[in-house]
Amino acid sequence: MIAIKDLKKSYNSHEALKGISFNIKEGEFYGLLGPNGAGKTTTISIMSSILTPDSGEVLINGNNIYTHPNESKRIIGVVPQEIALYNELTAEENLWFWGGLYDVPKTELKKRIDEVLTLFGLSERRKDKVSTYSGGMKRRINIAAALLHQPRIVFMDEPTVGIDPQSRNLIFEVIEKLHSNGMTIVYTTHYMEEAERFCDRIGIIDNGQIIAEGTLDELRKSSSAKETIVITFNNLNDDKVQKIQSFWKDCNHTDDKIYFYTSDLKTELSKIISQCSDAGADIHNIEIKKVNLETVFLSLTGKQLRD
Ligand SMILES: Nc1ncnc2c1ncn2[C@@H]1O[C@H](COP(=O)(O)OP(=O)(O)OP(=O)(O)O)[C@@H](O)[C@H]1O
Ligand SMILES: [Mg+2]
């Protein structure tokens, strides 16, 4: 449904996108996960024709968005990273403004404004100026504005940054509802928890390039990241640590804990436990840290996803 082909974009001499390509199927929830400055907003802005690439193209249903701007505008909703609302207008007036830009007929628009205000739990505050809203409420209206023309595709650029947990949960519920109703969603985030929770497929973006792509499982398997078994011991001493380290080379020791790294948790967990007891070590607690997107990112780039 969406094909992104070799997008390149420089700001002055800075190469923000170095050739970004990916495809999204109808109804798919696609996540672009990457740290600050990776190129997420630049990619989304080009996909929404807010920004022109230096080269490359964006096809929606086979149509180039630059040669068929009206068709793509009709079916795409865009939630920008920077909140785009008029503070001196009420929520309702803001929605009238944005709905008008998308040419939604008046009677229809009135109905849809009611619907989105209900969906985002803001019906009672509809007559209040946006300047009196909390950050989370502004975010909710920012998303609502992108849904008024009932798009089939929505691009959301970090829609949950800097908001309270209640607004975040409400936004999550709405997003899940939209997705289960068949909407195609492209979602950028630097929160790995969000990418893991929602996305059918994830593109990991860093330094203007997609460095890995796939389902969560595929990304976990393809990376060299290992699972970690953290065992806390009672009365751990140097002698016991040495014995343990002699049978398990790939481990680290700090205080009363030993971190065992493994690429085959299922078979190796019981082996590690029995060898610890052979070494006379008294196990107090066992914690298993599965490979997540943070560790995948770390293994690919050598740096943390979040600063
Ligand atoms: N208008 C601009 N002028 C100059 N450089 C820019 C401009 N917009 C973005 N950049 C640079 O391009 C790179 C990619 O920026 P972009 O905003 O796409 O990243 P991002 O992944 O959205 O980051 P964030 O998580 O902070 O939103 C960054 O190095 C940024 O500083
Ligand atoms: Mg951004």
C-alpha cells in the first residue's frame, strides 16, 4: 500500500536521510524506532508531502504522492510531532479549522467532531480554549484533528511524548481501536515499549538509515544480542565466583550478582543452576532479561536507544 524508495534528504551539508526504503501493507502497524535525530520526522514529513526529498519517492497505492497530491491527501491523516493547534481557539474551533482544510462537508464535519471528542474523552472540555489544556489534552486534540476526514492511513510522529500516564493510556486505547478497525498506521517513537506493544513490523532507524527491519521476533533472532540470566546469591565469595566463572566464561560479576549471557536460554538455564549448586553457591533469586528492542539496538549500534 505504501512504498518508500531510497529517500535522501540533506539540510545544508548534513545528510539527514541516506537512502531510506521500506514497504507497508494495508492494515499494517509499522513502527519507525530510533533515537533523537535519527531521521524519523524527516521521513514522516516527506511521506506526508510536507517536505520534498532530494531524491527517492513515496508511492501510495502505486501513486506518487507528488504527482497525485489530492488522492493521497484524502486518505492520509498526519499527526505532527509539534502540536499544531491554535491556543486562543477552543478545541471545537480548532477541529472545525482542521476539518475545513480537509474539505469535509459541514454537516458531516459536525458529526465527526462530536465523535472524535467523545473518542478522546474531551466532550466536556470542547468549549474551553486550548491554552487551558494540559499537554496530554493538547496531544489528544492533535491526534483527533488528523482523523476528521476518516483517513485510511495515519502517520503519527511521537504522539505520546511528554504527557501524563492517563492521556497516554487513552491514546494507546484509541490507537489500538483504529488498528483493529483496519487502519494502516505508521508510528514513530523512541520508546521501545511502544514499538514492542503495537507494531506488526518495526524499522530501526539510526543516522538516516534503516539498520534493521522485521517483526519483534525476527529482530530479536537476527541480532547478536543475548539473553541475560541474573542470579543473586547468598554469601557469595571469591572462591565460589571463580568456580562459577570456570564453567561459564560469558558472565559478569558485581557484588552478590552474576550475569550469565546465553543465546539458548531454554537449555542452558537448568545447566547454569545445577553448576552453581555444584560450586556450593546458594541461589537467592533468579531474574531473566529477555532480548528486547533496546538490547537489539545496542547490539547493532553499540549505543543506547535513549540518551
Ligand atoms: N530544518 C532543519 N534544518 C537543519 N537540520 C535539521 C532540520 N530538521 C532536522 N534536521 C537534522 O536532521 C537530522 C534528523 O532530524 P529528524 O527531526 O528527522 O530526527 P528525529 O528522528 O525525528 O529526531 P527526534 O526524535 O528528536 O524527533 C537531525 O540531525 C536534525 O538535527
Ligand atoms: Mg522527530
